[in-house]
Amino acid sequence: GAGVSQSPSNKVTEKGKDVELRCDPISGHTALYWYRQSLGQGLEFLIYFQGNSAPDKSGLPSDRFSAERTGGSVSTLTIQRTQQEDSAVYLCASSAAVNQETQYFGPGTRLLVL
Amino acid sequence: GNSVTQMEGPVTLSEEAFLTINCTYTATGYPSLFWYVQYPGEGLQLLLKATKADDKGSNKGFEATYRKETTSFHLEKGSVQVSDSAVYFCALKRAGSYQLTFGKGTKLSVIP
């Protein structure tokens, strides 16, 4: 079946602009995660959604970052007033259950802030 | 807190050589342990996992054994191929949690 998909695959933006990154999880997966992969920090957890529960935003690095998940499926990660240090690969993952199942990752969105 | 330490790369091996990538962890309780692989230009893929002490995860000729006494989950393969060239990430997920904590990754290059 289809895996996790993300769009765009690449995004170049100017410092100060807002960007939106999209994630389509595997159909039927109730849990969705965002991670960031950057040269200096490795892979970092950003945010987690589980069903209709309030998301865990504890990993978001600043209030310029926000995410939503509509209808328990598609998620959008928004970065406002982008900074050069936001340049990274943003990875989305989904899983069938919170604690027991493996997380399946999408191909990522490579963001470059000039 | 939880942390994962894996050997620094890059690692360069000749085809058919033996591979070991060391991984140790710090966590409370009994986490689940994972190895993920990222091939050039692709996303993270689960390679193998182990959920309790002494479990051995295996896939595509790779193996790793969950060693509670040494808090380790070293990745091994008896004979690497050029197609194994990738970045390998060790990760843990604490029981009752959902966050994956990753090591910094080890880049493996296999030359013919």
C-alpha cells in the first residue's frame, strides 16, 4: 500500500517568509509525528498527534512553528518568519498505535532558507 | 533523560567485509530499540527492532541484539555489499512513550 507522503520534496524560501509543509500519513494510522533532521542537531522530535487528542508540541523549537492535523489524517507544519537556522529536512512519520507499533517515515521535505 | 550514542562515522569498508556499528543507550525502564537506515536520496526506513532484553532483531542480513547488561544494541552484518551504503541511525522508544530518540547517525560507504 501507499506509504507516508510529503510535499513539497524541496522548498527554497527567503528569510522572513512563511512556509507550509504537508504530510499524508498511511491510511488508517492514527498517530502522526514530525521530526527535523539538521546537520548540527541530528534528528529531533517536533510534534505528535494521536487521534483527536491534544497534540504534544513539546519539541517545537519556537512559537514560529505550529502544526495542525485536519480530520485525523493530513497534517500541515507551518513555519512563520523563517530563519536560516530553520534549514533542515522535515520528516513526517505515522504509526498504527501509540506505544506498540513502528513509526513509518515519509521521504521528507528539504527546506532551505536563504 | 533518554539518549543514544552511536559510533562516529564515516565508516568505509570493502565489499564482503564484516560490519559493526556500535550503539549504546541511556534510558529508564525497558525501551524498545531500533535501527533505521537512510539510503541516498531516500527517507528513513526501519531496518530492524527489538523490544525486550536478549531479543535479536534481524533483516537483510543485518542483526542486532538487545543487551540490557551493557545497554547496547550494536548493528552487525557478516558481509556488506555496495548497496548497503547508507546512513544508519540507532534509536530508542521508552516504554509508554511515543517519541523516538535517535543517535546522530553513522554513514557507511562500501567500496567494490
